[in-house]
Amino acid sequence: MAINSKQVLSESGTSKSYAFNMNIAAVTQYESYAAYRITNHNNPGHKLYIVALGLNASGQQSVVQFDSNGKGSLLPQSSPYSAGTLEVPTTALGLVLYQANYSGLAGGIGGVMYASLDKPIPISSGGVSPAPWTAGDPSQGITFSQYEPNVWTNANTGILNAILDITDINFAGLTQGFYGMPDTASNNLNSGFLSESYTSLSTEEVYNQMQTTLQTGWPTSWGVESSFYLASTNPNQWVMLLGLVNWLGQNPIVYPSGFNQNLYTQYVDDVWEYYKTNTLYIDAGEISPGCELKAQTDVGGILMNVSPVNSSLCTVTSSSGPNTWTWTKFNASDFVGGAAGSWSTLWGANGTYKSMGKYVSAAQSVGFLPYCNPPSGLFVYGPDSLTHSTANQANYWTAQYTCLTNYSQYGDTVMNQYDKYFHHYIPLNYGWAYDDVLGISSAVTIDATKSGFTMEVHNFHK
């Protein structure tokens, strides 16, 4: 059942009234499936395509095929994207797709849904992901973005849960959002949408403004022109945004033309010098309860030694890895690229003590490395000072490292200006590898037996 009706609200005590259209639709619930509705009514004259991929119990990625009721199942990994691609109707209520826990594992394994404008993504196998930053990739020249869905049965409650978030870490194409009723609240959340101040802008206009801001303010770092992707056939037409963050995340040892890494070299030298006489503390309680790590530059000034504050609280197991190690000198990739791979001295596999480097990289991105004068007298890098601290979040991208000797030489350049301005327009989407560590996330978890998600694509063209 679907209802489309015009509603009128009046503001009490004034002559103001507001008219709006309300679309209400009942969604059929299927056991063990979560409902994901997607609409395309903001891009008149443009087609929207959707293709979903999921992981099986062996971790193999395959295309999802939806039956006549919209229920998904995995195809063989060799099946092309075209076998599961659907065109989204331009009607107000769009299309409803039902996703399951394809892996069969207790916690589920996250999937991907790619939404593309005007053209479907022509990749020949479900085991291959789009790589628009790579020359010759079939997805190049196509405007698309990705949702990340996951479905699982909660081991504690037995309830079918579903989660959805939006990531623009590797590329930002379509601006998209979604509505979802979280299982811990009674209000409908709208994640991924533009800030209210910019909803009148098209995505192309947002990208134009971001590019102009970054290239004007930081021409030899965040505004490096090669990091922005325009259509090859029309240099004035946007396809997607590949910021410096995305570039270095994919090419960690190759800096784009025009990038001045010397600014980071001086900054890191200053950080290294600072921690000769100061101590960097990291909360590693998620690895071992109560564990805190400390780090200091060694006397030779080449390495930074990391070790427990209290070894008895930092239990070493087969999965935790060592609780004592050294960091080599940081470089631009450790910060800009988000320390996302083993090439980075700050990287560590999930669940290991070394993975706590994510808090250092995340804090640096918002200007907190070092935090020269913390309000509490001691700054411990971890979830309490970043992920869950609204007080500290209010100071993100305000340099707290001004005590460094040569601060005037690099100033705010070494903070993640891309992430700052990305969230200026789109507050909740992932725009960088450790945004979740910073408490920035579009993820919403629902009780899939009671409600579903509604995904909406913003108007792309001017």
C-alpha cells in the first residue's frame, strides 16, 4: 500500500504555513531479510542503477541477484555485475530490495551497494571491485558512490539487525543519504545528506566549491589538481571527487604532482623532537582492559619506542601481537592516507596493540598531535578523547600543536583539510579512513523486523 498526500502545517501564533508532500509506503517483511528502498526522483532525465555485492562464508565477493519479490541471493563469483544490476524507477517510492546475511556467519559480513548515474558499472566479475583511480578501469568516467549494508541476527536478542552506512573514502561520486529508525531510539535518522545550508546546491556545485577552497588555500598539498577527477571528454564536467586523502590511500608511496611533502617532513621532525622530552599516551583498553601504552622518541632521534605503562594490564595473546614495538619516523602517507596498510608504520591488524596507531593518525588529522595544552593536563589518545568526546570534537581542525618549534612554517597545512571541508558539506559520511575513530559516522542500525531503510540520491547536475 502506498499513500501520496499533500500536507499543510501551520505555525502556532503566526500566519506562517508550510506545504509539503508526504509519501508513505508499507514494506512487506520477509523472514531473515532486511528491506532497503532506493529512490531516484531528484535527477530528472537521468537513469539510476543499483548493483549489490555480498560476501559468502569464505569471504568471496559475489554479485547479488534479486528475484521478482526483491529478495537477494548470491550468484557465482564469476558472474558479472550486469547479472544483478537493476534500474531504479523514477517514481517517488522507487525500488525495494531485500538483503540477507549471505555469509551465514554469526556477525555477518558487510556488503556493498553501488549506485551509478546514467550508466551501469560494467565489471565482468563479482570478485572485482571498481577502481576508478586506475587507468583503464571499466568504472572510469561513471558517476557512482557506494552504500555499505550488513544484515545479521543479534546473538544476545535473537533479533534480525541491519546496518547501513555511506563511505566516500576511496572516491566521492553521487551525494546520497538514507533514512533509518535506529534500534536504540524512536526518531528517524537521516544520514549522509548535505548540511541544511547546502541542500539547494547540486553535487557538482559542492565539488566545485570544495575544489576552489582547497586549491586556493593549500595549492601544494590538499589542493593538488591531479587529485580531482573530471570527465575526460568534457573537462568542465564532474565525474567524482578524488581528494588527496583518496590519492595517497591508493598510492601510498607515490605523491601526486605538485605535492610538497617537505612541509610534513619539518612537522614530523618537530613532533619527533617534542616526544624526546614528552610522553605520548594511548588507551589500548579495547585490546586488554585497563591497558595504556606510552611512546617516546629514543635518544638517537630515529625511532619512537612504544611500551605498556603497566605490563600486567596489557596481556599478550596470540591475537594481540606484541605490546612493545618501535615506530619509524612518520611521513605524509601515515597521516594523509590514513595509515591504511602495512606500508605505514602506524598500521596494525585489527585486534592488535599495533592497531592503536589509528588513534594517533586520527588525532593528527584534526590537529591534536601533539596536544600542547590539554584542558585536563594529560591527553590520552583513544576513544574517550576522540570517538566519544563531544568537547574535543568541537575543537577538531583547530591546531593544538602550536608549541612545536617550527609551527609557523607549516601551520594548518598538515591538518586534514580535505576531511574538514568534506564534512563541512556532508557531515556524517566517511571521508577518510579513521573518521569512525573521530566519532564521524553515518552508520545506523535498525531492527529489521520492524522497519527498513530508505536511500535517496541528491541531484548531481546543476
